[in-house]
Amino acid sequence: MKNVLILILLVTQFTFPQQDKLKTFDEIFQSLKNGNEVRVVVEYNKCKLFIDSLEVNSVNAIGGMPVNTFEYFAKGSIRNEKAYFVFSENVLISHKKYGYVYNYVRFRVFEDNEVEITARYLKPQNFEIVMDETFFCRVNDDKNSGGVTFYED
């Protein structure tokens, strides 16, 4: 029986992919620079939400996506006070209020582990913005309640 249990543990270890949690800007950026597959999961209720420059109650929602394409900007390279990397995604969705819209999401992850997320809905016909939200979060390092968690596959 003991041998069967050990066999099951070994099989599950190699069958299910391991995910490493990336807890700092440096860990995330190094993983991206190395060409590793990185994913992000956001718990929006752990972020501050601003609409039209006014803070409002954040939504109880969770989203996630792979980090496919990114750009890095060193401190001062484009008159920026902090180094950061940026990535985004644009997906056509069907929304009950707006109909078909592009769901555009952009992440800016700063060297101090602050994260700015811009979420917009745009009409496909003319790219008119019908929803515009900005979330301010922190990278979750297991010591804080940051709403943004990165994983390396």
C-alpha cells in the first residue's frame, strides 16, 4: 500500500504542471526576459477603482490572462519616474448593455510593485470608449493583500 501511495505522488508530481508564484517586480521581469510563460490573475476587489478620476467601490470580480507581449521602460528612459513594464490584451466580447465591444485591458507594473490597470470597452465601429476604469493595485507577495498575482508556468 505504501508503494502505491508513493507511485501516485510521483505520477501527480510529473503529470500536473508546477506553477511558480512570482512575488516581486524583479522576479516577474526576469521571468519575462528569460522568455518564460507568465500569467496574471487579478482580484479586482483588492484594488482601488477610479472612474472619471473619482474613487468608487471596486467590483467583486476576478480576471486573468497570459502575458504575451510586453515592453520594458527603464527609469528615466521616457521621462518616467519609475521603471516599469507594460502589456495589454484586446478581445471582442458581447456585453448585455453595450452589445459587441472590444474589451481592452492594459497593465503597467512598476518597480515598486504597484500596478495600474486600465480597462476600457470600445465600440468596434468607431472605437468610441463606452466604459473606462482604472484600477490601482499591488503585486501579491504573500505578505500583503495585493490584488495582482503573477505565475510562471
